[in-house]
Amino acid sequence: MTQNAILFIPDISGFTEFVHHTDIGHSKHIVSELLELLIDTNTMGLELAEIEGDALFMYKLDSQVDVLALEKQIEAMYLAFHTHIKRYEYQRICHCGACSSAYNLKIKFVVHYGEIEFIEVKDSKKPYGSHVIQIHRLLKNDVPLKEYAIFTESVRPVNETNKLIAAYDFGSITFTYNPLSHLKDKLPEIEPIPNNVPKHKLFDETQLIKLPALELYEVISNFDYRLLWTKGVDKLEYEKNKVNRAGQKHKCLVNKNEQIEQTTVKKIVNKNQLVYGESTTNVPFTKRMNNYFILEETEEGYTKLRVEVFADFKPFGILMKPLMKKNIREIISENIKELTHLIDSGFSTKN
């Protein structure tokens, strides 16, 4: 049985190069976040048929096309996509290829309308037919822009500015393409994450570690590796499908039942240094305690790791400063030792 349907594909451009030339793990998480964001920005009741690597194939059974609703849908997804990337650039803490080049990702849309059928495989039902083939072929085209929206003749946009006729294996098809770059004027202002440091320094120690700075940074900032070198933490709760960045929260379970919530932070360092920090308000006698890992590559394959801890105290909490400094020195010195042993044992994030 055939039914009329709007066929809709948002496609993240540059994904293949992004994955092949940058960090695979982080690029996977970044693109996954963006695809989830597009799915959540569904204003017109589109059904998700399939996630196709760097794109979403969506549809809506309808007897007519509401072009204005489609253009609003495209605008909503475009703004959500670029707002997320803009915010990510402020919040990112990682300097790997994937994280530092995410701002290069682009998005394009292809919209078509026609008759479809459904094919069922076990519990999965997907659109099927010649029009499904056509919209997917249109992803490969000669549009001279990086970001645009394609509308076939069955979906006539309000402003038909640019037309092309493309030849495919199923024949020729005429479509209109509209640029999207003007929508960036509607992007909201994104405030940078504050990087203010508490007043009192409680700890400052430096260790030379035999690992390149970027790889050591990944060991320290990636929660997947945290329990391998941090003593006294029984469990770590965090969002496993996201790259760690400023403002992200995680929980440490210590002493079997005590939870400490920490927020990823950063601070200003020299251009040749990397910094990763965490802040908590759960430490007794303090308003806030921040610890920072500052990395600086010295000679090839070695990194100078400096660990600093700062705190702002509650009234009369300053009286506990000497004891706190002693306890923190014992804990962090042990963790640095464990981190060094882990690296010396041959551990690598590339294994």
C-alpha cells in the first residue's frame, strides 16, 4: 500500500574527513551529540526512519506539504546545530584533533515529497520505494555551497532562488537550493565559561611523566580511565556518551556511601600549556575547592605535569587549612604516583 510522505534528511557535512583525520573516540561522541540534538529539535512531528552515519533519514505521512513548517523546521535544526558547536567551542577542554576542529562541521538538508511503501524486517518498519532512493541520491550534488537546503519540485520553497537539474541513475531531477548562512545572524550570544580560581592555594607539585602531553591529557580528563589511577574513589557516575568539557558534572562515590559532585572547569594558562580542572562545593569547611592539572610538553615524549589545588573557605574554615593541606598532599601525591606507575607499565589510550 502506497502513501504520500514528506522525506527529510539533515546531513552533517565534513563527517568523513572529521573521523578519518582526527581522534575517533571523541569525534564519535561529538557527532552523536549533534545527531541527538537534531532528533530533539523535531518541531513538526517527523518520524525517524534511520540514523545513517552522519545523517538522519526522517519522514512524515501527509497528504500535503506545509512548506512554511518545513522551512521553520530547517531553521530550528540549523540554529540548534550551530549554537551547540558555538557553545562547545567555549566549553571544550580537550585539544585533540576532533575537539579542536569540531567548529568546521557543517549541515545541509534535503527535502522531497512522494509516494512510499514500507518494508518490514522483524520489528523494524522503514520507508521504501523510488522516492526514498531519489532523496538519498540528492545528497550527492553540484550545489556550490557548504550549507544549504535542497527542495525538489514536489516541495516548492517560498523563495525559489537557485535551480539545478541533476542527472542520476533513475533519470534527471530538478531542485531548488537555498543558502542557510544568513541564519547565523539569529544565533544567540554564548557567554564564556568563567575560569575564576579560589583564593587559597593548598597544593602545588610537579612531576615529569613519560607520555606526550595530548595523550596524558586524555588519561587525566577521560573518566573512563579515572579509576585506574585515582585512589579512594569507589565509583564514578558520568555521561559516557559525551566528551568531557567545561560545565559538565560527574559524581564520585568515596568511602562506600559519600557522594562528591564535581564540575569540570578550566583556567588561563600559558599558550604552550594544557589545563584540566575540577571544582566541588562538597568539601567540609570550604565554599569551593578547585584542583587543576597543568600539562606542558618538555622534550619529545615527556610531559611536565603540575597539580594545583585552591579553595575558598567558609567562616572559620580557614582554621582547618593546615590540616587540609596535609591531607590533600597525601592523597594527591599518592594519585600522581599511581598515574606515573600506570604510564610506566606501558598503558596507552591508543592500545
